[in-house]
Amino acid sequence: MIRPHKYMDLKLSIFNLSYIIIHKLKEKNKYPYEDLYRSVSREIEEEGLMELFNLSLTFLYALGKIHYNKDLDVVELLL
């Protein structure tokens, strides 16, 4: 779910996942897509995490915080 509501587990919100992604990218500026997903999925073990992960990446990309290099399949932080 993109918009939070009162019954939503905030741990599974796009904002929380975006925070975790930025935190991971601050440790290591560039991350291969699969490695970043595995790293996030170790912190949040939830069914259907891939969809939320992709929505969070889209959110961060729209804000201009990350860049995806298609040739190398790498996500990098732009802060």
C-alpha cells in the first residue's frame, strides 16, 4: 500500500523501506540490485516484499535521491 492508514504496519511502509535503502546506500554508495534487495529482505522478512521494495526504489528515484545504472544493474545514491 502506498498511502499509510491506521491499520497498516508502519514497518512495511514505503517511507520506512526508503529509509532502510538510503541507510544501506550510505554504507556503500553503489549496490547491485539483487544484493540491495537481499540486504533489505534480511531486515524485513515479509511476504510480498519485492513489490514494496520496487515501489520504494521508484519513490526514491522520483525524488532524485538514487540513480539506477541499467548496464551494470547497480543502484547508487545521489545525495
